[in-house]
Amino acid sequence: LLVGTLMFIFHFIFEWLYWRETQCVMPYWNRARKVPWDPVIHGTPHRFRWFGLPSMWFTSSDAYVDLSLWIHHAKGHPCGRKVNKVFPEEMALFSLSARNACQLRQSLRHAKLYNVHEASFLTRCEDAKSSCQRLGSLPKGKDPEELKIDFVFYDIQCKEYLQPEEDY
């Protein structure tokens, strides 16, 4: 019983640390205007005061939702089934090489919304209500929608953002 309880406690702590370090979304500085929190300008958010900033984070919940949507359709999940988890630590490991970081930055910025089942590019419909209905096939002559996520490193010592070069 003691060993099982200790294992459960350690597992719970590990899962919390894992979530905190890899799955965090920064709060909005101004929710009404959807201005994301910038650690350089606004400092450390209150919820990160004790343990500091996480290892990696998404600037906004919109970026996280968009990445989940792109993964959902690229993997061919049926409508209604959500992506359980995004694994940004895999992107972080991939980006340790400068060449890979450049490739990742380009991929996140220019990834097209593509549905594997329909073998077609998708676009968002403005009038639809649910996440599955708000997407439609791409009309002829229109460019596919891009992900437009910017991949950035943050140096906490210098308090500055760094980006991989375009052509490395």
C-alpha cells in the first residue's frame, strides 16, 4: 500500500510537471483585445511566479487550438474526435539542430490545412458554429489556409526572443 501510494504521488507530480513544462498557454494581458502576455514587457505571469516560466509555451489558446486542428485533419481523425494532446517537446528536440529549427519554423508558418480523408485542402467558413462544420473544401482559385505559427526561442537570461534564420 505504501509503495503504491508513493508511486501514485510521484506519477501525479511527474504528470503535473510535464503538463506545466510542455502544455502551457500564456494568459492574455488584455483579454478584451486578445493581447497575449509578453514576458519581456509584462514580466512573469502570476501563476508562474513560484517556479518560473515553463520550458515551452503557446502564446495564445488560439495558436494551440489551431495547431490541434491542423494535427486533427492531417492525422485523419473522424469529425468529433479531438486530438488528445499536442507534443511540443518533440518539436523542441527536433529544433536543437539549427537546420531543423529553420525547417520547423517554416513548417509551422506555412503548413496548409489538409484533410486526409477527403484528400483536399480546407478553409474556414465564417458562418458555421461547430468545429467540424466550420471547415469547408477550398474553392478553386483560392490559396489554402496556412497555420501561421511563429516558432521563437526565449532567452530568459537576456530577456530577448530569438528566431532561427530563414536560410541556414
